[in-house]
Amino acid sequence: MALGFACAMLLPGLLSVTFRQRSCRDIVAFASRAGLAGIEWGGDVHVPSNDPATARTVRRMTEDAGLQVSAYGSYYRAGQSEAAGVPFSQVLETAVALGAPLIRVWAGSVGSSAVGDVNRAAVVADLRRAAERAAEAGVGVATEWHGNTLTDSTESAVRLLREVGHANLGTLWQPRIGDAVDVGVADLRMLGGLLRAVHVFHWWPTVQDRRPLVEGETAWSAYLSEVSQVSDGLFASLEFLPHETEADLRRDASTLKRWLDRENSRAVD
């Protein structure tokens, strides 16, 4: 049964990596019972990039529960994975089998302050190639927003996407732990239409402190207000929970849905 999110501007989702130790069937059940709209399936455990048969099985399982596959969270690193024996063609084949509209990739493995010109150029060229090949298959590509990559700062991320210069490449976003709210808002305003999805969690004030999502309401209200102005059908997906239990998920999913309902209602008014 569909959950009725088809016309929503912002959709509540879940990253499967939140429950790395649980089966795909468990994760589908958790997401469905929590009233979420979709799942971003990770390539590290649940849907390996060399196993399209598993991808097809997980797609059926997800869709049979009335959920969408929101993205394929590959661990493909631009400028690196191809040479390491993980071709993007393999990642793309798996994403298509999974029915994923978006592939998450990493912008290399070196931070923007340390990367050399040759390394950066290799990441740019690989992202351009990946975006082009994925476009031919009707699948989008988005960079992970993360330290020790070329999206470790907003300025570097925007520069990277402009250097690639392909409409099929965008980026994900998540708050950097410890940043002030206005820094995150500025990130989102600078990204604008380059944003493809948001990963939602509340760690504060350090990475050791995983807190219930409701404690981050001030920050996330500001972030989601910005995100809601970007595009229809964008997923805001839960990643990480204080104790990684289903009870945690139900609590934080309820919080997230309340926030998204508020933003979607404002957009309609």
C-alpha cells in the first residue's frame, strides 16, 4: 500500500546504513512501520555494487511495502575506485536494478586544503564521466557531503560541481558537527538548486553525542525552511540514531514527519 507522499515537496526517508547489522527485510519493516516514504540503500552491506540480483530483490521488497528507493548509497570514490577495480559501470548497473533515481558518490579521498591539482582534476574528470553515463540511464549522481573529500567545504563543493559542469551532478548535504546554525543555512543557500537530498541526524556538540532528533529542532527548522525552497520530491532521510533501535527510529521519524508536514504546508499556503 502506498503511503500517500506522492505530492509532497519534502519526503521523509531512511538510510539503510543506519541499521548495518540488520537485514534488508528488517529495514523495510522498520521504515514502513515508522511511516517513512523511502529508503536509501547502502552499497557497503545491503546492496553490493557487484550484485544486481540482490538489488532487484531489494527493490521488489521495498516497493511491495509501499516504499520508494530514494537513492543508492554507493561508496564509489571519484578518481580512485575505477583504478581500484570498482568500475562505475558496475555501480550504475546495480543502481538501475535497484530502481534508484540517484547514486551517492564520494568526491575523492583527500580534503580540499590538501588536494593537488592533478588529483583534483582526476576527481573532476571522473565525476563528469559518471554524470554523463548515469544520465544516459536516467539516473542522477550526487556527491556525499563529507570531510576528507572535495566537499569538505561549501566553497570547494560548489567549485567542484561547477568545474564538472554537468546538469546531472548535484550534491547531498548534512550539517557539520559543531557548526552554528547560520553556517548550515549559508551552506544551503549557496548550494541552491545543486542540492539533491539531505541526511538528517542530530549529533551535538561532538560526534560522540548522538541525541534524539527533537533536540535539534531549532537548527533543523532553519535548515528545512531553506531546503523546502529548492525542489519538489526531495528526500530528507534519517541517518544515525542514538542507540540504533526501532524505537529510536519511530521516535525520530515522528519528529521528522512533523517538521516536514509543517514545511510542506507552508509551501502550499
